[in-house]
Amino acid sequence: MRQRPIPGNSGLVRTMTLLGDPVLHAPCAEVTEFGPDLDRLVEDMFATMYAAQGVGLAANQVGVGQRVFVYDCPDDEDVRHVGHVVNPRLVEADGYEVTGPEGCLSLPGLEAGTTRFDRAVVEGVDREGRPVRVEGTGFFARCLQHECDHLDGTVYVDRLAGLRLRRAKRGIRKAPWGQREQARAYTA
């Protein structure tokens, strides 16, 4: 029997911010106020992530320029990790570098082979200000690095080069959301 509520069950689904929106390409601000507004943001982010069938979501992906992300992501052993981190810092990223498929809820329908470390450690606090340390391997490590990148103003296509970058830009131009002026400027 579950002892705690399911994350996001009281949240509202927010509109997803898409590639090219300025909030996705600027570093997010540290959270300084803890309370009901932060609680609502975290709940809404879980609800939005689940509605979009994602495994992670950063606050700037719902238009909020604050350092918060949520996750519900398996690792390579199929162990499920669920939580959130406020003011996260990627303190370790090491092990093997693995190139694997990566997508993003802010670039719907696209995916590209992206190189990430297979181990990552993130430190920060929870929504009540208590310290948290999250360690992930495999796919979960990829998720942690991806979400920390978002909060630094980086999307995964910024990590691509050569043929992978050219293919991603072509996919962006062909996507319905890629026709927006902001996205077109990104692929120029």
C-alpha cells in the first residue's frame, strides 16, 4: 500500500516550451523562496511530464526560469527513480562516454545520438530546502545530465556536431513546431 501521494496528482498540465523560446536558452535563476508556489510548480511539472509521457522535465520547459527539475526515470537495470531537485548542481559525471538516442519534450518527435557519461551525481535541495543527492547510472544518468543542461540554458542539440547536427536541424525545420520564427532562427 502506498504511503505517500503520487507526484503530480494534484498538479495542472502546463504548456510545453518549445525550442527557440528564449527561456530555454538562458541559465535559470536559483530558487530563493520555498513554499506554496514552489510546491505548486513541482506538482504541475510532474503532471505535465506524465501527460507528455516524458521521464524528466526542467522548469524552463514550462516557461519558468528557475532551477528545478522533476524525474520519473528508469536506469539500465529497470529500477525506477522518482523525485525532484531544486537548485541542482551536476557534481560528478564520469565513467564511460556512451552515445545513445536522446529526445526532449521541447523538441517533440525528434531524437539524436548524443554522447553522455554513464554515471552522474546531482546535489541540491528538495522543495522544503532539505539537502538531496541523486546518483544515477545508464539511462538515468543521461536524464540527470539532460535536465541539468536545460537549467544551464542548453538543449541536447547544442551538444551535437557534424552529421548528427545537420540531421537534427533538418528535422527541426520539417517539424510543425519548427516553422515558428524562434525555431527557424535556431537552425539558421
